[in-house]
Amino acid sequence: MWVTNRVFWGDQMTRMRIVRLGAALMLAALPLSVFAQDAREATLAESLSRHGIRAPAISPDARSVAYLQRETNWKENEFVWQLWRVNVAGGETVQLTRGKKSAGAAQWSPDGRWLAFVTEREAYVAEPLAAVQKDVAAKDADKGDADAAKPAAKQIWIIPPDGGEAWPLTKSETNVEDFHWAKDGRSILFTAAEHPSKSSKARKERYSAYDVIEKDYEQNQLWWVDAAAALKATAPQAARQLTFDRALNISSFAISPDSTRVAFSAGHNPLLAFAKDEDIYLMDLPRSSGPATVSKIVALAGPDRSPLFSPDGKQLAFISSLGQPSFFYANTHLARVDLATVLARPATTPADVRDLTKTFDEDPQTPDWVANGLYFGATQRMTARLFRLDAQTFQVQPVSVDDNLIIDEASVTPDGGYIAFTADDATHLTELYISSASTFSPKKLTDLTAQVRGWKLGSVEVVSWKSKDGTVIEGVLHKPADYDPKRKYPLLVKIHGGPTGVSQPRFLPNDYAYPVQAFLAKGALVLEPNYRGSAGYGAAFRALNVRNLGVGDMWDVMSGVDSLIAKGVVDPNRLAAMGWSQGGYISAFLTTHTNRFKAISVGAGISDWTTYYVSTDITPFTPQYLGATPWDDPQIYAKTSPITTIRQAKTPTLIQHGSADRRVPVPDSFELYRGLLDQHVDARLILYTGFGHGIDKPKSALALLQANLDWFSHYIWNEPIPKDSPLYGSSELEAAH
């Protein structure tokens, strides 16, 4: 399975369809649904309650597709993903899992008789007496470790595809992370951390909990479990540890077609700040307990990850930066090595590997190597497509030929005959499809779009304009359902994150943090600009913001605003801007560099690149984009930091942030907040307790949306802030009422 994503900041990236446009501002309306006269506006809670789907997994015989479907549990305050299966021929669906805990992406057993997935739930399995006695004996043998045999929360579970009771296949002492079936179906390999050592337990017992920065972490190792024995006994099995190197953290792996070898990528630790250390290793699967011989076979500078065996097991493909030092924004590549060659002499330079995507000017995402080629997904301007690469001729051919379909995730059968995928188009929400790989003819298998029929929704257009330096920028323009081109509308600019995210025109835009449909219902236009650095436009465009963060971004945003004003459809006195993560940074930059906006909302944004550099969990990001550390070039950090020009800020600004954010740490929000108050600017800072870079629980997500709706309703439409608004602190509520 692959995902057409490029994420360093942890943002969800949207993928939508493209319309070819010229350099001047152009409007190309995309038809949405036909609305009844009695169409109604959906509430924010209804929007958050919509079902979504992801993680398609096609059965080996292409007769069924498993997938995850999201439900919103307001009582438990959780978004829960349940496992479903659809019959390709008749379209019948079966819900396979239920309960309060989410299921992870499913994998079919090679014979198609079972679905395995990772989940966190209580097991109801009566183990044989012999198994229980064995566990007790193991616990007694380790008298200093009383809970040595206690299973962790996240295990591999298994269920028949026709339904029935799921049961745990593993009883790992630490949480299972990733897993794969061996090709013979007799075993499963998975990654999990080792059980905490006696010394770490003793430290906690003596000194309580604390964290030594960049020194306290768990390393994922590789484990083997006897799936055949588990299926025969209908009971979980203890796993055997395969790797023991505590200096390595295994992040991804693949099993050879003959089930005798495993290739894995590993770095010195799991921290994102050290991603450049990731290399690829090869190991023969041992026939008995104890460590096996591990050989490092790919050791290029920069990250090398996601290994894949060729169908004959003699070659290995992988994702690589090919030694490029600025891998945060440069193209990644699909590379290939001959295993016999790299076992004799490891690949250490780009010249030692074959670059399979040298002429492909975008990122190949999460590939899969099957009988008829290497399949991968990639963003292409305002759409996302599927491709097939011939590993011998290096020719890349598009598999999906309909640019109306913006493909998110896909799964291919082992023979390469059929592909199941999730995609949006101009008239549907994300749906599940299946198609022949040789002749692209998608068949829709779900109808999630039915849940929004009767909603009053806006329309969407693709626009383009020239930025200050002549660069052509594209964007998505959302219009109200009753749009009148003779009117002038308020304009709200919604800026995506990344910076290697991308906005694309889809049937119903992602409402994370910012309620686009609610803004449209109030009579506004919403513009989503694909500013320089966005994904989908090639490596050169993605590098246009290098040493130009904020500055070039503002050129792109403001030129887009001005192009719409020149078109006569925007009221220049009613402008607003908002964004999360990198979009939050650009919004903060606008706050301190222009007074043209009536209000701004900054979500988890950077205000000071030096503060960010010293506290983020992806430290290399800033030196790669700014070309230096703040100690070596303080001028570029000052030039691109919103806080530098805080004294000229006048725009009312709402600031929102997860209190436990490690990606963009909270001090950046405090700097902006305090700086704005010192300039006597109306500012409000809201911390969402316990959340990291994303707000991923329904009630807090509702608070996030409502706060933004109330903020902009007040400043753009002059409405009073509601008495129960989540903008208010507890000390203000009584006064508000």
C-alpha cells in the first residue's frame, strides 16, 4: 500500500484535481452537486461526524477489499477507525471490528484466508493450560522483573474476512508498531521495542520519571512470531527477538519472496532530528533462537528507507535522498541495488546505486514491487496519480489516466493485475475504487458521498496568478452556493502547512481547524494558495522558499489576494488569513508585515526561527531551509522571523496551539502573543491541553473550529462573540452571560 504524501511537519496534506491554466488569473469552475431548494447548512458537529475511509487492502484474488472507516464517538471523545470489507462483485460490505479502540491498517494473509491488523483492545482468549504454565515459568525465572510476561496494549489481531470474533495473534511485552506476513504465510515479522531493562526500571524507581533530551528513547527491534502455530491453536504466541543491536532503531522492513531474508532500514535512534542516519541492512532469517548476522548494504549520506525486494529476490529497491544534504525539500528517489553486489561491497555513494526515477520530477511515495513493475503514487500539481515503473528500462508510465481522481492511497495485487485505491473527485467525497492495472477503468465500491446529500455546499474553482517575482502560483478558490459574480465578497485566505503540503480542489474541503463551508455560508470567498515550496510542482518550485521563508510566501499570498480584488469579486476592506503549522507561520508573518487584514488566526505557527530551531524535534529543518544555524547567520533568521517586526503589528490575531506540541513548540506562540499585547493589539492565545501538533479528538476539534468561526464572524461580519464561545476563558464566562 502507498500513500501520496510528503510530510515533515506532521500536517495532513490534501490532494485534489488539476485544471491547466495560463499565467494570468483564470477561473475554471468545477461542478459539484446539484442542490435541492431545501438544502441546509450543516453544523460543525455534523461536519466532524462525517465518515471517512482510508487504508485500502486488496485481497490476493482481487475479490475483496478491506479498508478502515472512521466514526466519531462523541461520548468517548474519540475518532475511531473500524475495519470493513467490501465484496468487489456485488458491493456488499461487512463491518469486521467494533468497539472503542481504533483498528490499524489490515494486511491479508498470502492465502487470503485471514486479515491481520494492529489494535489496542482487551483480549477474550482462553489460552491452553500449557501456554499459561509456560508464561508463569518465564516470569518466575526472572525474579527481579515481576511483570516481564505482561502483554502490552497494542498487539497484532487476526480475523476471518467474512467476519467473526477477532483474537490476538501476539502477546508482545511492548507495543507492536509495524508488521508484515512472510510470503509463505507461516510467520509474521513485526517491530517493537525491547522490554524495559532492569537498569532503566531501577532509575525510575529511585529517581522517578525524567527525560534526558535526545538520550531517552526506545529502540525498535525486529521480532518473529509463528503465525501457523497461532492459527492452529487459535491463541496468541510468544515472539522471538531477531535483532539485538541497541544502537539501531528499525523503522521499516520487507521480507524476501522466499521468506528467508529480511531487509530493513534503521537509524541510530527514532528521533526525527537524526533521520539522516537511516541506512539499509540485510539479514538471513535464523532457523533457531539467537541473533543472526546483519549486514549493512546501503549507507549513503542522508536517509535511505522503505526497502522492497524484487519479485525474484535478487534486487532491492528503496527510497533515498541520494546523498542530497537538503533532503527536506529536494526530490526523493527510487533507487535499486543488486544484493550480491552490495553484500560484497556496500553502496556508499550515489554512483553505487541505480537511480530509477532520475527523470521523474517529484517524490515517489511508498512504492510496491510486484510481478509487472514498481508501483508508486505521486502528487502532480493539483492532482495525485498512480504510476508504474519498469525496473529494467526505467520507463515511468501513468496507471491512472483520469486527472479528475485525486488518489490518496492504493493497494495492488501480487501479480499487478488489480489496484484498489481511495480517491476524491469533483462530485464525490473520498471513496473506495478498484481497477484493472492494465486498463484504467475505476469501479466505485462505496458511497460515502450520500451522507452529505442535502447539505448546502459551495463550489470550487482553480485560479492562477503571477507573484511579485513573476512566479506562477496556483490556488483553490471556494465560492458560496449562491455566488454572484457581480458582488464583492469578503475574502478569507486559508494557507496549507508543510511547507511541502498542497491545496487541491475537492468536493468538500478539509475542515480541520478552519470551517470553510461555514465561511461560505456566511457569504465569503476562501482562497487556498499553493505558495512556493508546495508539493506537486517539482524540485525547483519546492526550493523557491529556501532562504526566502515568509518573504516569498507573502509575495505569493498577497499577489493572489490582489488578483482577485482586480477581478472585482473581493471587498478589499474585508480580508482575513489563517493557517496551521507552516500555514500558521505565514499567517504570523502577515500579522507583523501588513495591516491589510481585518483579522488573522495563527495555528501552531513559528514566530521566531531561533526559538523554533533550539526546541523543535526536527532540528535540521531550519538549517536546510535557511542555509545556516542562527549562530552562523543571525541575519537570515531575523529577516524571516515574524517577531522581528512585531512593533508594526496592528491586526487582531487569534493564536491556537497544542500544549504538548514537539514539532512547533509552544514558546513560539507565547512570543507572538506577548509581543502583540505589548503593541496593544487584540490577541488571544488558546492552548489545547495535552495535544501535540494536531488536535485529534472530536470535542477539542469542535472547539478549534468554533473559535475560528467566532473570531472571524466578529471581525469580518461585525457579529458579537457568542456567550458560550470557546474563545472565552473560564473567568470571562459569567461576565459574557
